[in-house]
Amino acid sequence: MQKLEYTGHPLIDVGLATITAFANKDGPEQLIEADLDTIADYMDENYTVNPLRSYLTVAFPNSGFTQPAYFVKPEKQEIYKAKVLRAYRSDTPTTDERGIFLGIPAADVSFNVPKSNKPDLKPGRTFRQHIPLLTGEDVINFHPYGDAGLPISGLALLAIQAAPLGSAKCAGRLLIVHSENPEVLRFFAGKFLEENRRAIGLAQAANSKKMPEPHLKYRTLLIDTLLQARAMQVESISDRSPFSITAYHLTNSGQGAMLAIYHLPSQVILYLKEMLSAKYSKAWEQVVRRAWVKEKTERGQKEPSPDFKPNRNWLYEDLFRLMGNVSEYAPRFIRTYFLRVALDYVRKDKTDPRGEYSITHEPHLVSWKLIEPFLRRIMLMEPERIENIRILGDALAEYVKRQNDKRFFRTFYIENRYGYLRNALIKANTMHVKRGNPPFLTFDNYLSVFEDGEDLARVDWRLARDLVLIRMVEQLYANDWLGVNEDALPETTEEVEN
């Protein structure tokens, strides 16, 4: 048997990772034909009975596994299963074409029977019922030379049939997770395979036609599962071997195939990995804990139900939205999760904790330690500017504490007009010097934080102000100034829907 390896194609790779996990091996290069026989036997036995028969309609709705026409002709279904699940065997005839995924001869599985109302189809070609999201047999557009379908080897065909076992069904669609990191790819496939086999057993015991979907929403599920991976836990894995994950949320339904792609790039994963380290984990876990949805309580209910399990974490969900447009969304993300500014537009939803965020009640969650890696890894901010922001935050916190200048603190916190903010800083600095103190604000430091040139404000000056505030609040909380001056903290909200 040919030595197998990952190809970069999500369906093939997830399928190979699923077969690898089913065989309890580390990589596809370790697979032997007996391993393929074992999972083929499992699929042969389970794919045409519930709950997998129902489950597979999302991936192979017109296949011999799910089509009612095959169930009235059992011999036809057996032939179909033999073709798609056993074509990897050496005695399977091949065509003169090479399979597009593995580059080995395509299997001559003779799916296609020429019909009078369509052109003859080449033997061994596969279509939408065999590979999700392909076109149907009547569609010849976008195929070389007008030859409909795709040539595929028996090994690749088996991998594609196995892929749903190593995926999760969320919101009625299949969630396939791919990564260029083979360990992470194997972990996701193995984790979903384990959960699916457990659910299959429970459904069969209950004589149920359907498998329960994962409790967590799919974006939350992706990050929650990722954080369990060994590649995220081992601190010796350095930045020299970063990786990303991409999730394909798809349905191959004949009523409307759909595909949504969710990508977590390496810089987000490196940030999350850093948050798991001993230096950050305690502070990070507190912020994450306050981002889980709350129970929808009934009128008069005072205590949460003991069996309530949250299914969505808004911080995890917003990490995906963040990467859609970092420059636009990052300031809002920072204000919400690191500065604890409540989102006004979600306040009517009592299950969304972001509507109750408050710097007055949660100053202990405002942490420069968490924001510094975020700026460095996700926003790619220059280390010099990050350091200058920290220095300015320390200087302003020291000034506010020594002078007890609550008015300046409130102005700096809420002012949204750059000229007024600049004047407040200059005025406070001048008064501080007149009292015989050295200036807390220097020309060079101010320029590096707020301006691109003299009198020319940076486009992101509001972001810079929020970052300085984060450092100020952290320091003022640490030295107990906030504890005795809670009235200096204004309650603000983010009104723009993000």
C-alpha cells in the first residue's frame, strides 16, 4: 500500500486524520491496509443505519448511504458501499487518469451509467453524492475538456467518506477543522471521532434516529477544543513553529449547498497559547469566565439552575470577528474585554454578560499584563510604542494619586475630542510643574503615543487613550486609590453594534 501523508486539502486531511485516530496511531504514514479495512468495516456496518444514516445527509445526501432508493434494493446498496469504501484495495481496477488528490491512478469504480439524455460519462468519475460541494452529474461547466466529475483514487475516496466521523455537526451543518499542524489536525479529528462514537452508541441504545449536536456553539467549540490540544499546553513549542486552524462549516444539501469558513491565524493562536502559560493563566481565566452566557431566568427566579451549562463564550466568539478586520474591531474588543466598558446594545439581553461589564465593579479584571501580548501579537504594535504607552500610564497614575485629581481622571476617561484631551493633559502637566514637580508628560513621549507629528493626531488616538487608561486603572487599583475614589469612575458604554 502507498505510504499516506497529508495533502493540504481539508476533506482529505481530516479524513486521513480520522482514519489515523480510529486506528489509534499518530500519523497517516503509519497506516497499513488492515487499518483501512477496520474503519471501512465500521462504516459499512453503521453508515446505512441510524443515527449515522440521518447524520450523513448533511454530507452525502444523494449517496447510497442515505438515498431511500438504495434501501429498497439492498444488493444495489451493497455494491455502492463496496465501491466507495473498498476501492483502495489492490484488486480494484484503475483508469488511465490520475486521482486529483493523491496523484495515484484513479479507481475505476464505474459509478456512472450513460443515459440517453446526457453525454457519456467517463468511468470512475465522482460527483456531489461522493464528494461534498461538487457539482452534479448534469453540470459540465468548470471541468477540463467538458468531462463532468472528478477522477479519484480509492484511498482518497475512503478518506472523504471517513471525514464526517472526525467532524462535528453544529447548527445543522458539518464542522470540519483543518490545520497545517499535523498534531492539531489529528487532535481535532480524534476528539470529534471520540464524541461521535459516544453519541452513536447512546443514540443506538435509545433507538434514536438522530445524534445530539455538541452543546457548545461552533465558534466557542472551536476555541474550547483548541485549548485542550497538547500543542497549546506544551510551553516548549516556540514561536518558530506557529500554526493556524481553519474551520469549514458546510452543508451539501440538495436544497442549497452552503459553506462558511472561519480562520484563526497563527498570531491569535500564539496569543491564546501565551495566555495558558503560568504567567497569565489566572488573570486570563477570570476574563474568560465573565464572558460565558448567563442563564435565561424566569420571573421571580433568584438562583441559577444547578444543571445550567453555558453554550457560548462571547470572548471566544469575538476573537473570530476580530480577525475579520483587526484595525476596525480591535479597539472595540479592547474596550469591552480589557477596559470592561459595557455594550449598550446588548443590555436588553439578560443572558449576555457584556451588557453588565463595569470598571467600577470589576477593576481587578483590568490588566496591562493581558493587553501587552495582545498588542504585540495580534495588533503587531511596535515594542517601543507599547513601552511608551506603559510609561505614560504609570506617570499619569502617579500624578492622579499624588494630586488626587479626580477631575482630570474623569476627563481623560470620557473625553472623545482630541483637542480637549490634549488641552487637559497640557493643563494638568503645567499645574504639576508649578507645584515644583518634574513634568509627568514629555514632548517625545506624548508624540510617540498620540501624534504622528506636532499637532497631527494619530488615527488611533482613542485606542492609545484606552491603552493608557488600562495601565492607569491597573496601577490606581493596585495602590488603593480607586478603592477610596469610586466616584471618579464614570460608567460608560460602547453604543456601536460590533
